[in-house]
Amino acid sequence: MPVFHESCSEQIQAQTVIIIHPGSQNIRIGRASDLNPVTMLHAVARRRLPNGMIRKDTYLPPLVTKTKELTQAMEESRLQVSHTLQSCLQSDGRRRYATPPQQIAAFNRRSNPEVLAINNEDWVKTDSDVIIGDDIINLNPDEDYNIHFPYRRGDLHVHSGPGGSLTAVLADLKTIWEYVIAKKLNIPLRDLKHYKAVLVIPDIYNRQYLKELMTLVLCHINFGSCFLLQDHVAATFGAGLGYACVVDVGHEKTSVSCVEDGISHRNTRVRMDYGGGDITQTFFWLLQKSAFPYKTCDPLNRPDAVLLSELKKEFCHVDLNVCGSQEKSFLVKKPKAPVEKYILQVGDECLIAPLSLFQPELFKITGTHNAHVQKRYTGDSEDPHDDNYLRETSRRGIKENLEQTLELQEEVAPPAVTGEEEVVVDNVDAAPIVISNRDLDAPREFVVGPQQLLGLDHAVLQSIDRCPTEDLKRKMYSCILVVGSGMKFQGIGMWLHNRISLQIPYVYRAEQLDIITQPKEMDPGMTSWKGAAILSCLESAQELWITQEEWERFGVRVLRERAPFMWWQ
């Protein structure tokens, strides 16, 4: 009987916990008791004021101007990947072969669309001043709406354009999240004081943004309580792993860190400004090189951008047994326009696009892509026990210990008088400063290639190399967990396995290198959301909740004490 009561209690608790996992493309929100969350486009369209400034965030990462130098660099990278593929073997031991792009282009130039019917679907009705989520895709481009994606490259999309202030971005988040909760989950907003929220945050986080997000969730959306959880930590819970080197490939960012027992080691964290959307744009560039028959395709056009994303998911793979040209077909559907069917041939561009994760020079078509590490905490005016306080007290403690040691040495043996080698008290401050800062310094930068871009395999190797102990490094090489929706290509896990195996330090080669690309046979895009749902119902999570009253009273101090990660690191 007690077991029954406990399970009922856990079920009731799970129904009153809302898991929020925001991303650059999609938002996932659902009860902890739900099998799957509500997933929809994480965007809002607002009717533009008369003579107002135009702002239309794009569905895919925007392209940069193709200069001669850019085109040449990308072509060299394409040839490099192509030559690597041609040197690979099929599973039966035969060498791979490829159909020349010129031959594929000749077929595609002769391909004309077949008109099937007229699409009678209309553009989305635009009575409202605000349109949220998937409806934005079919919003008439002639309508006077500004479109905002509140997350970009894995973090809040604060910029200098219209609607780009932090206040405006938080207002967009409030509008989208409240819409999903009220309309999709059917929870009245006035009842949210009886609900708890878990907000999944990036592994590399901006502390100022976290403070604003806590205020948004607790004071503006009015949840009863909340806690923050890093996405990589959540992923290990979702996959049922005690430790893993987590590789998270999203729509616009790729991040790596080493997680053990619910802690993401700060020095191992790195985030690159590229993801699945950049793969889509690279794939489109490769298709154009082979005379893509849908000549008017424009990634700035939202229905075309969605079509390109679907073609990437359907066509791209890393199956070395697929050689030569393949014939494919697709439909182009737009409101109040003819439905057109295209037939085309594709070749190794279907493999080269996903492999651009390992040859990120191919992503230059979408601009510069930096590698980010966790910034050092520089203190907070709201927090009397911030980093500055900790550093000063640690200095003082070391200085006092050093002075006591010097006094003791003087009592035992008076110093010899040698002029310049006398112990000078003024220098006592110097040594403690170095010692006390050693663990608080920002991690050293990740080493990038000659093109100033960090490939996925090198990011994994360098992340593991930054683990504090040899034992932990061995653990991480034995378990690499791939999550996120940007790397769902057949065979890419084996390619990553082979790339890591070739470069792994000799002392760790005895370890069994295990790469998990579909944890517990679930969609890897759901892993972090599911992990947050599991963690929220554990007994150990009960001490993590921060109530609205506590947040209003103590602010960032309570976050520093309760957050399930090292706030000052």
C-alpha cells in the first residue's frame, strides 16, 4: 500500500511540473508526466507599427555575400571531403566511387517540374496583431509583420535592431511560453502559482540572462517555484547515464562538455556557432553546384527554408555503401499556387553536407563561427558573497597563514642578513594572489585550426583533454552521448567514432569507445527535455526549488546557493 501512495504522489507532482526547453528554432514545453512535450517554432510575429522599422529574423542562418575568396575556400574544402570519401571502403571491402558533379548537373538541367494540382490552402489569417509558432511559416510575406526568434546560436537573441533589447526579448519569451501553456497544455495562467517550472538552460550560460529568466518565470509568468538545469546535465539524466561526454548539435549551435554525477565540468565546456541550420545552407549550396532544378528556391522565403530543411533530413546521410548518383523527387507547395513535382539526381553532396561538422570551413557560407567557453564570474552587486568576496577572503586566509608560517620560521631560525634577500612584508600579497586565482581563472582557449574554426571531433578531443583527472578522461572516452536535432544522419555516429579513434591519445586506446546517438531509442532532440522531467520528480530535486517569495527577497543569492551547478564558475 505505501508503494501505491508514493506512486500516486509522484504522478500528481509530475502533473504540476512544467519543463521548458527553449531553442534557437523550436521550443519544447510539457508536463513532467507527459510522454512527449509540445514542440513548435520558437518565434513570434508582431504587426509592425505604421512607418515602423522592418525586422524579419530568418528561419535558417542567413547567408553571407559570396566573394571570390569565400567560394574558392569552400570549393577547396568540398574537394577535401570528396577525396576523403573516395578513399573510403564500402562494407564489402570495395572502394567507393562517385558520379562527377558535372554529370549530375547535366541531368538536373534537363529536369522540368510537373504540375500536379492547385494548392487551395490559403495564407494564415492575419486578424491578430501577434502570431505565434508554426503559423508564422505560412504567413503571407506581404503582410506588415516583424518576425522575432528570441533565441539565436543557443542563447538569448539580444541585438541592436528593432525588438532586440533584453526587455523586448524577454517579452517575446513571455508571449510564446504563455501561449503554449494556455493554448496547447490547457493550463489557465491564473493557476500557474500552483505549478513548478524547470527551465533548461545552455551549458555555457550568461549569468545576467539567467537572473532575468528567473524573474520572468517567477515574477511575470507567476510560477509558484522554479529551478534551472543545464542542458548537458539534463541529457545524461534523459539517457540514464552517470557520466558522459555530451555532444549537443542544435539548429544553430554545437556544444560539448564532460558531465559526471550531475556536474558539468566548467573547463570542458565549448560551444561553436554552427548547427543543423548551417548544414542545411551548406547542402543548398552543394545542390546549386549540381544545377538544383527548383531554380527560384530562396532560403529567405520561409516555406522554401522549411522545404530545404526537409530535403536535408530526407536526403542526407553518412552511409558509405551508397555510391554514385541517386534519383530523388520532392514537391513544392505554396498557398494559392500550383503544386510542382521535381525529379533530380544527387550524389556525394548528401554525405558532404553532414560531414561539414568535421570540416567547418564549409559553414563559412553563413558567416564567422566562433568557439565560446564559460566566462569567468566577475561578481554581482546584488550578491554580497560573490566572486570578489570569495577571492578576497581566500587571499586574506592565505596571507594570514603565510604570515604565521614566517613568524614560526623566525622563532626557530632567525634569517641571515643578506641585503636583497631579506623577507620583505610588502611582497606577502603577491604570492597569495596567484594561488587564489588559479582555480578561478577562465579556462584556456580551445585550439582552433588554421581557418579559425573548430571541428566537432577536435572539440570532443579537447573537451575530454581538459578533464581534471586521468580516470575521468578514460570514463569520457568510453561514453560519448550525442543529443539534439541537428545531427540525426544515418551513419554519422560511426564516422565520429572513427575520427575520434584515429586521434585518441595512445594511453586511452584500451578503453571501449562507445558513441550513443539514440539514447533509450528516443528522439535525441527530446533527450534533455526528458532528463529534466525525470530529475524534477526525484526526491533529491526537492531542495532545488526556488519560490517566488524567496526570489523576490534574496535574488541571485538564493540562486547561488540552490542552483545545481557552480554559480561562481
